[in-house]
Amino acid sequence: MPLPRLIFMGTAPLAAVVLRRIAQTAAYEIPVVVTRPDRPQGRSLQCLPSAVKTAALELRLPVWQPEKAREPAFIEQLKAAKPDIIIVTAYGQILPQTILDIPPYGCLNVHASLLPRWRGAAPIQWALLSGDTQTGVTIMKMDAGLDTGDILSMAATPITDSDNAVTLHDRLAQMGAELLVATLPDWLAGKIAPQKQPAEGVTIARKITKEDGRADWTLPASSLRNRLRAFIPWPGLYTRLPADAAGKPGALLKIWEATVENSAGTKPGEILRADGHGIVVACGQDALRITILQKEGGRRLSARDFLAGHPLHQGQLLG
């Protein structure tokens, strides 16, 4: 009996983990992997492949890189490949109904949240931003909406205080990969009845921008720490060093590690203390003790080492 023909569509590192796990099962024929075109990345703007393309080439799988999934020529290519099923994970584009209708077993999506909470582009970051204590992964049968398809399976995991976007991403990638390979055989055998998503509890995880990383010191310290956890490694949580005597804004400062402290100041952004134990900054509620930080263009340093070269004093304002 021939193996089911499975086309994989994805871009981000999470998707690469899922692709590798599918290939590891050797239970599917993967005629092609679809990902975005190579893009300029990093400071050098070197044109680099996506994580999924890198994985596909290592697995010796053919790769297609359409600019837009809606291109008629690409849709005809997909039809000609005769997939039984298409798996989509962090691809980066909403697929048109013409693609969703191609495979007889539909298009399944691995989404890094417990739907309907955090539909959209950045579910991991928004779970952390909102102080959620639990998240997970959902396997759904895609429809034309934004993460609105029927649910096939779910798995949950607690969010710990030490989690950040990197640790949570890595855990959810593994969970999603395992849940998918456990779900696929039953789905293909007709043993799963998809469930409609609840109408209640819908939240949207919009795309994160660089501006989101700017520290708003009027927020509670707990919210700022959640931003720090959510925005590692990009865009990070950043502020500016105090202005100089002429009023020129200080250099950008990226905060890497910080804790909430039960202290209060009169002005949000005011430095309450700066010593070897950290730089304590007043917030809208409580204060943030910064312990590891990085000046623009410099190295990541402990507060002690940073202050040795960049003295800061009580009463100065960050921002």
C-alpha cells in the first residue's frame, strides 16, 4: 500500500521541528516542502534560507518557494503534486480556499496556543505578555479564516515564572510535533470527529513590532517583566540611558534580565538605586531591578560590570 502523500508548508524554526519529526516517522511520502523565498537577514542583510528550507535540504526533500501562495501557477503546481494531506505550521500566509480544497484529507495546522485563545501570528509572545499560566498546542483542520478551523487535538503545558519566548517556543515545538504525529494516523483513518472552536474566549495575537519593545515605565513592573520574557530575543525590552546635560537623549539600553521589587518612586523611569545588586527603576506599580543589560553596540553585562563603566545615580530618569 503506498504511503500517504504529505506536503509540508512552513517557515519558522517551530515549523522546522515539526517537519523533522514527520520525516522521522518514515510513514509519509513528502513530495515537496513549501516555504517562503530566501530573505535578507541580520545586520549584514545576507540572503538566508528559512529554517524550514534548511531542514528540508538536510532531509533531501524538494523545496518550492512561491512569493505568494495565491499565485495561480503555484496552486496548479500543488494540484499536480496530488497531496493526500497538507500540513501547515508557521508558514506566514493565510491560504486561499482553492488550496484548502486540494487535498482529500484537508490542510491541518499546528498552532502554538490553546485555541480559540491567541489566534494569529504571535501566540507565544502574547501568552507571556498577558501573564497566562497555561498555554499549549492545537491541531486544527484549516478553513479560510485566521486560525478559526475545527479542532482535532490539543495538549496543554504550564507557563512557569522562568519561561520566556525561547524556552516556551522550544517546548511547544516539541509538543506540537509529537501531537501531530500522534493525531495524523487517526485522522487519516477517519477516527477523529473535528470539534468547532468555542465562540467564547477568542483573543487575537497580533504581530509583534520593534516599537512594542520600548519600555513604558508607567506600566506595573510585573507587566514590564512579562514584556521582557515575551520579547527575548526580539525585539527585546529596551529604554534609553539618562539624557546628558544638554538634553541629548542617552544611548539605547537593552534589558536582558530583571526581577520585580516591592519599591516605589515618585516618577516612573526614575532610578531608585544603582549598585552591584542591580539598577532599580520605578514603575507605575512597584519597581524593576535590572540585573543584566546591554548598551547599544556593546556587550551584554551584569549590572555591576555595566555600572563600572557607565555610572548611574539615584534620581536620574531612564526613557
